[in-house]
Amino acid sequence: MQPVRQPLALELPAPLKQALLALEAAGGTCRIVGGSVRDALLGIAPKDFDVEVYGLDLETIASALAKLGRTDLVGKAFAVVKLWTHGEEYDFAIPRRESKSGSGHRGFVIEADAHLSEEEALKRRDFTINAILYDHTSGEVIDYFGGLADLQSRTLRHVSPAFKEDPLRVLRGMQFAGRFQMELHEETATLCQEIGHEFWTLAKERIWTEWEKWARRSTSLSHGMRALEKSGWIRYFPQLNALRNLPQDPEWHPEGDAWTHTLHCLDALQRETDWNSLPESERGPLAFGTLCHDLGKARCTRWAEKRGAMHWISPGHETQSIWLAEQFFNAMRAPHEIRDKVMGLVGNHHFLNTAPEGGHSDASLRRLAKRLTPATTHELVYVMVADHRGRPPLISEAQDLRIAEFKNRIQELDLESHAPSPLLLGRHLIDRGLKPSPDFKRILDRAYEAQLDGAFTDESTALAWLVENWSALNS
């Protein structure tokens, strides 16, 4: 097959250029391959550069690179030499064949072949967008499998039937679809469905890694979820799968079922807030909070009378969403920090819809901030906006005003980033003559509850409250 070639202005780091020249002087042919080429073609600054070296064995590659920095054959089983130079790490791989030897992500026999053709070597790669080579000597990309056209049409397509040999590629496809706004090719979706049984062979940590990339790096979160659905692998995440075809009241949710609503909410998170400009570490909990906010509807939805007519209703679904989100994250061994934040967000996303007559008090807002921890009221606003704006074409100006008022009040009460810190501490009890004991916690807990209710607002008024209530606290 004759490859397509086209120019690409890919600026390589000077130390990498030195390494390429050293390998070529030793008789090798070098090609940049993978994510750095894909990103450059998409106008994204490439970060990691992977190199395939044709015509040289591992020892010769290591010897040629040793003059430039520290080298290591730690990847010898995978035919890889690593080079550390100028504070950067580069991988230099010999082309290889891979054959399936067992189940799962690691069940391969690898056979290095420095004289393998470019086309044959690329067949082991996952998607065509990741199988484009770059020739630094000519300044051209080399495309054997239509990756350039797939980038143009935003199509995520497998390179060869070897795709089926690594089940992790299905979840990689999910996060690639989200990151690059791509749709899964029909034939690729079929391959994903055929290897669904291998989901259970994947390490939970590897599953989480792909989900985390989706949540942090997507430019269209809903594209990733549509790819997951089309692959058939959404069934391995039953908390999400249960939202598909789950009816909602068309008067309140004209957009359709609960899964459709969730996808619209993910779009709204990116469209209606500054989510895209946040640091990656801050995006993840908000993406997951939006994804999981209505999980409880699968447990609560029923056809019942409301306002004198029959409707689909799901009372209390926010509470049910808490433990379902916990299940979702525990199945992947996700970090507790993310899990606990999302549990707080989903369990309170209907806070504004439960206001008593006269609105929420300052005390209820302080208690909300405490209940949300380690999440914050500021983060909750993102989920509220996404939920409200994820019901096209329905937009409630009254709800917009409630959210705006909520933002103002939590700012006035200094509750945006944290719950109120306790004003009465153990040292204050010691100053009153108490010796440290289990009673400290009981007293301090009662004091904190009083603080949340507004009984005192600073240290001096806290001490006055302590004096006034000393007898009752020690009874």
C-alpha cells in the first residue's frame, strides 16, 4: 500500500533531534509516531515523543544514545530503550509483532524485528489517528491507514483486526472520543462488542486511568459517553446503563430519557460554565458529578399522581445517587478524594429545589457546606447549572435567578471554598479548666452545631456562648 504523505511543521526538542541524528549516523531510520503526531495535526502542542527505529538492534540503539544522557533497557521485554536527557524522557522502540498469548491487556508475546516494514509495524496500533508517522528528515507525515482522513472527519477507527487483542483499547476509544470530539466507526464498534467479555480481565486501576483522562481532558464529554454506549461497554457500568430508556416527565424534561438528559448536562457543563478553562485537576470531580447526578433515578422513577395528574416522578433520587456513585467509583478503585467529592455533589444537587417557604436560611447554607465536604458549594454550582441547562429547549429563568442568588449568598457567607472552621477548640476548654477527655468531642460537636445555627460568629462571641452554656454542656 502506498502511503499518503503531506507536510507537517513539527518542532522537535533539540535533545531529541540530537538523538535522531545519532541513531541515523549509526545506520538507523527514525520515525516519530503516535500521540505527538496526532496532536500536532490537530493543532495541539505535542508533549510526549515516541520514536520507532528501523534497522538497529537494542544494544546499538542504547550505545548510540549513551553519549547523550542516561539510557536504560528497562523496556527490553517490549523492545524499548529509554533516554533521559535535559530533564526529559524519550522512548525509542524497535518495530515489533505482537501475538495474543492469553486474556487481558497484558496477554501478548512480543517479537522485535528491526527490519519489519513500516506498514506491518503499524498494524499493531489501536486507532488510525495514532498510526501516522512523521519523517523529520523530509518534514512529512506518512499515513498508511487513512488516519489523516479520519482526523478530518472526526472518525475513530481501528487500524487492523489486531485491535481485538487488547480490550483496554475500547476504553481508550472512549476517552479519545471525548478528547477529540470523535465518533466511533461502525466496524470498530462491532469489534468492541465482540470483545466485551474481556472487560473482566482488565485491572481496575487501568480502567480508572481511562475514565480519569475522559473526565479531565475531554473537549466534549458527551462524545466520550456516546462512544462508550456505541461500543456496548456501557453495560459494564450498570449505574450508567440503567439511565438508558429511563422515562422522565416530558413537561420537566422535554429532551427525553434520563441518559439523554445526562448527555445534555455534560454538554451544558462545558457550554454554560468556565469548565474548559479550569485546571485538569478541578475538571474531574465536576465532570463526574454531572455524569452521576441522576443515577438514583433508576431506583426511584415511577408512574404516579402529582398535581392532580399522572406523571413520571423520581422523588428522593438524589439520596439514592450517593450510594450508586459510590458503587461506580469503588468498582474502579477510584481515589477516595474524587469519590467522596462526587457523592457530596450528587446528594445535594437538588438543594435549591427543596427550599422551605421564605427560602434557605444562613444556617442551612452553612450546614450544606459542611455536608458537601470535601466538595464545596462552588463546585456544586457547576452541577446545578449543568442539570438546569441540560433540558433543551426548556430553560427556567426562575431557576437561573435561584442559582445566581445562591452564588451571591455563599460568597457573602464565605462558604464558596470550605465549610465554616470551628471557632471553639480544645484549647478553649482547657483554659476553662477541663482536662482532655472523650467529653471534649461531645462538647465541641455541640458548640459547632450552635455555630452553624448562627449562635456565634467569631472567637469572642464563641467564648461568651461557652460561658453562658457551660453548665448545660457539662451536665
